[in-house]
Amino acid sequence: MDLKVIGVLSVILVVALSTLAEGKTLPSKCQCKLAPRERRNCGFPGISAAECRKAGCCFNASVPGVPWCFAPKAKKVRKVCPNDPHGRINCGYPGITAKECERKGCCFRAHPAGVPWCFYHRVVEEAC
Ligand SMILES: *[C@@H]1O[C@H](CO)[C@@H](O)[C@H](O)[C@H]1NC(C)=O
């Protein structure tokens, strides 16, 4: 292989690897705080800690007789109405009423002037 081919191949490899890394969200520590009897097995018997984490699961080998590699808790999310008026994303139209806005499932605040009064929620992750 000449150098050009090697260069192109390594670029492809780097891109592929970074895509892989981005696609998998590793569970946070608190998502892995699960009572031993609530653990759902996520790996195969004898899976290593590294392999388990690579699969996006939690590993804790401190309790014998329960799965050591287990599925993380789902992230809790909550909808909030953002406080910053200038960060609002319009969900309605000028003159929309609170009721109409509510029916669309959006936030309504009739102040200040010059920004949307009916605007979308933001989804925030809750600490677990
Ligand atoms: C492993 O699990 C046990 C039992 O739930 C817990 O007390 C311990 O803190 C865990 N260890 C880690 C590193 O999360």
C-alpha cells in the first residue's frame, strides 16, 4: 500500500471510531445505583468489567449471586418552562390565548413584550 491509501484508511478509521463513541451514551454513576435484586442481567456469565461497560451497561461485582453486569436505570427527564424570555422557542402565533397554548402542550407566560408568550418546554435530566 502506498502512503496515500494508508492516509485515507486511517481517516476512515478515526471517523468510524468517533462515531461509535458518540453513538453510545455511557450510563452515569447514579444510573448504576440499583439494588442488587432489581438488576437485570445485561451481559453473559463471566463478562469482564471492560466488556460490560463497552456494551453500555453497569458493572458491580460486590454482591455475589446477582448479575454483575446489569442494565442501567432509565434517565428521568422532566419538562420545564425555560425562564429566559429570550431563549423561548415559539410554539404559537401572535395573540394566542393561554388556553390554546395549553392545548398545544406548551408554556404560556404573558410577559414581557417582544418575545413569544407561548413557547416550547425544555427537557431536563433529573438527578437520580
Ligand atoms: C455495588 O453494589 C453495592 C450493593 O448495591 C453498593 O453498596 C456499592 O456501592 C456498589 N459499588 C459501586 C462501585 O457502585
